[in-house]
Amino acid sequence: MARNNQNGIIGFLIITVILYSLMPILSVVFSQYLTTYSYMLICAFTFLSITFAHGFQSFEKYFSMLLPFIFYQALTLIYRTSDFMLWGYSVLLFLLPLIIGQFFFFEADTVSINRSFSAFRFALVATIITTIAGCIRNPTAARILATIDNAQDARNISFTWQNIGGYGFVYTVVLLYPLIIYAYKQKRIAWFIFVPLAISAFALAIVTEYATALLLLITSSILIFLSRKISLKGIVIFGIFSVIFILLFQGVISDLLISLADRVDSKILSDRIIAFAGGRRSLEASDDKRIWLYRYSLETFLSSPLFGNMFVRHGSVGGHSAILDTLAQYGLIGLGVLYAMYKRIYNVFIKPYSNNSGYGFIVWTFIQAIFLSAINTGLWFEVLALYMPIILFAINNKKRF
């Protein structure tokens, strides 16, 4: 009975974290009616409940898994701009998805995971719908949310009350899209559900005006035509041939992108697709300036490869690539920590499925997350360690979506 009660409490806390992470409106509810510190306490209690569920032995198991991630957060202490308590809260938010994901893998009962999956499915679909609707009413809402630093900004509060997802939510959907295809290929999603989901993902990228998100969705859609049993070897071959195809047919791809840009109503989206179509020089000349930001981070790293600007007072980075920025900030030490974190993610959350039919779809999600970290901000561990295990559990337990 005590064990069931403990699992029930942990399950409730996990569902709260999932809903909060996927539904922006809950952040307003917590901040205005319960205060931000109440959610901080929920996160802390969830963390402690899981890691100390079986005493020190349980803590030791989770701690060993989290070691590279803890070391990475220790490095960020050098650059923290907030007080120590808020920095600690950000560390907790960073580690929590990893803790919950490992709990799902090794300790959670089927009932708890099914409830978590139901909460995840509801939150994801609801926020996709409200974001599309909100961005139709306010075309630049998602991009504004990505640039506002002040949580008390009137626009931020208004859009959040409308449950409009910003940059993080849009790319979460992009990263989960291959797994939705995987579920469809494994007959866990009926075609009349998959088709609206796929259309909604594309609509989300278009109305939020994220060109990279749209292009990644188009690329991942090719997976629909591959074998549902595609292996690691198959997905690697697919990736190599994709790169060769892009290099050999740059002109054709450029014409297709320009044609796509002509059919898009959004000027921001159209201009960025045209910039991608023109290659490096076009991107350098565009308003995006991402190429220059990449170059700045890379040059910062090359000027001090071992430590980056870790010990430089007021050192700066480009700010448009999580991986390049880590190299610029922490040098080869940062590169080693990144490798250790991604390797741990792979070993704990992806490799266990290596004998499963369609393993290539899972690996594609992992590769896409690393690629996205290279060209944009964010390391996307919450997708790889929390959302992906929930979806894979549903697929492997033959649960219908």
C-alpha cells in the first residue's frame, strides 16, 4: 500500500511537470496564483522523491547517470547572471527531465506511464491547436515570445494566457515528428489521425514563421516512404545519400526552395527560405546573421581551444548555436562534456531499443536533436530523455495513439 501511494504521488508530480513544460498557460497560472516558487518546490519534491525512493542506493544510481550533466551545470556557474537560488532552480529544471526519463525506464509501473502518456498527448495536441489559432490572430506571436526577456511584458503575458507555444515548443514538435511517423509505420496511429497530426505540424511551423523548422519537417517526411523496419545502418545510409544528393543537386534544391518561398504568405518565412536557397553567401547577407554568429563562436574557440573564454572577464559568444557556444565558452573541456552527455543520453534512452524494428527512426530523432543544437540554441535533452521515452513506451506496449 505504501509503495502504491508513493508511486501515486510521484506520478501526480510527473504529470504536473509534463503539463507545465508543454502548456505555456500553466506558467502564468503558477506565477500569478501560486508564485514561481511553488513550481520550484514541486520540481524539488519530484527530484527528491525519485532519487531517494529507495534511500542512498537509489540516489547513487541516479547520481552516476547524471554526473556529466551535473559537471556541465557546474561550468555554467561561471556565466550565471542570476542569483545563486535562481541558478540552482535552472539546474533543477535542466536535470529533472533526465531523472523522470530514467524513472520511466527502470522503476515506473505501467499505470503511471500510461497516465503520463495521456497527459503528454493532451498537452501536446492542445498546445499545437492553441498556438496555430493564436498565431493566426497574432502572426508574429511565437517569434515575439522567443525574443522577450521580461516575463512581465504585457505581450508575453497575453500570448502565454492564450497558450501560444514559442521557439522551444515549435522545435519540440519538429523533433517528435519522426517518432510520430514511427508510430504510424508501426500501426500505433491510424492514418486518419496521423494525417491531421502531420498537417498540424507543418501548419505550426508556417504560422510561427520558423523556416528551419519547416525545412526539418520536410526532410523528416521522407521517412514516411522508408521501410518501417529501417535499422541504424539503413538510417546512416539514408543520411549519407541525402548529403550526397544535396551536394550534387544544389541548383535543383535551390529552385524548389524558391518555389516554396513564393507560395508562403509570410514575408519573414519567405525571406528566410530564400536565404537558405542561396547558400552561405545568401545567409551571410540576410537579416538572420546566423552565419556571422556561428563564425564568432568558432573564432572565439579557436583563439583559446583548451578553455575557451571560460576565464575571460565578460567573455561573449555568438548565441545562435548551443554546441558552438559551448565550445567558445569552455573550449575542449566543453566539447568533452557535450560528448559525455550525448553518449549518456544514447546509452540510457536510445541504445536499449537497438534490437527493435524501426530503430532507425529513433536514431534519426537523436541525430536531428544534435543537428538542431548545432544550428540553434538549446540542447533538447527534455525531448530525448522525457518525451521520447513516453512515446516509445506507448509504441512498444502496443498502445494506440
